[in-house]
Amino acid sequence: MSSPIKTILCPVNLRHAAHTSAAYDTALRLARLHGAELIVVTVAPEMERNLNIYDSEKYWGGKLDEFLAANTAEGVTVQKKVLKGAVHRQIVKYANGAPVDLVVMEAANPRIQDYLLGTTASHVVSHAECSVYVVR
């Protein structure tokens, strides 16, 4: 018998927010179905390419707030987190360090169409200790 799903982690790439909503929508449906809490994370780079961003956690936290305001989560408890570092490593580190039962994420960067599974998703599937649901 499988373990109950109490906490779902959904990483969102705010640079591709239009494409990220499929994973977020799936995570919301699963959270409602299981009565689970949803943790929505975005990962800020260690070093910003845009030198006008002085506080990347504040900047990306604001962008995450905008994303969540535009994509309401009625009936679901949502936490938000801004992580910092390499995306694939930070998702796995968070998922393995917190009580996360399921990761729901996009298959690939929308600009990379030649891969069946993106490198970030592939790394998370290979290294996360919990189940991973990959959305195409």
C-alpha cells in the first residue's frame, strides 16, 4: 500500500511562467484530491545575469507572489519558497530535506524541444527520495 500524499512540491520556472502553469495546475488538482499542502518553489541563480537585481530572493519572491496571485489555489494550503543555487540540486535538496511526498514538475525547458526529458527533471527523478510526477 502506498503512503498518503500530504505534501506536494511544485517547482516553477518563472522565466517560463506561461509554460509552468501545466505542472502547477496538475499539482493543485493532486493537492485537492489528496487534501495535501502545496509548496511552490522557484530557484534564484547564485549570480544574477541582470545586474539591476540586488536582492534576488526579494525579486524572485515578488515574481512568485505575482504568479500565485494570477493562479489562485482555492481550497489548498500553499507555502512559497525561494531557493538559491543550481535548480536541479536545490529541488532535490529541498525535497529530500523536507517532508515532501511528491514532486510535480515540468518535463523540460520549453526552448529545448529535442529532449524527451529535460536535464533538471531527469536529475530530480534520479535523485529525489520521494515520487516525482513529470508533466509534459
